[in-house]
Amino acid sequence: MEKNYIEAAIPPEFGATGAQRNNDGYLVKVNWTALSNPLKPKYYIQYIVDTVFERVKSIEFK
């Protein structure tokens, strides 16, 4: 994170996306670094599925 967040309105380039929400939000500036070996989620899909399932299986849906 480059700095602490600041309060900011939704950027105009978002257009109607998120129109159901109010216009208040936060801007968090982030410094990105390219990975020398990019992560490929498809190689970890079973781990991701198992992990998510373990976390949500106890949720009761009504």
C-alpha cells in the first residue's frame, strides 16, 4: 500500500457499474510488482475449492 486510504467518490469511468450503491467510497493506492513466475489459479483449483468449502460448509442457508 502506497498510503493510507482516502475517502473518494466512485470514479466516473465506472459508468453505471455499482449504481445501486451510494457514491461514497475509499481510494487505496497500491504499488504493484510483476511476478517473475505468475500465479496460475487453474493449477490450484482443487485446493481453492476444498479451502472455500471447508469455510462455508458450516453456514446455514435459510
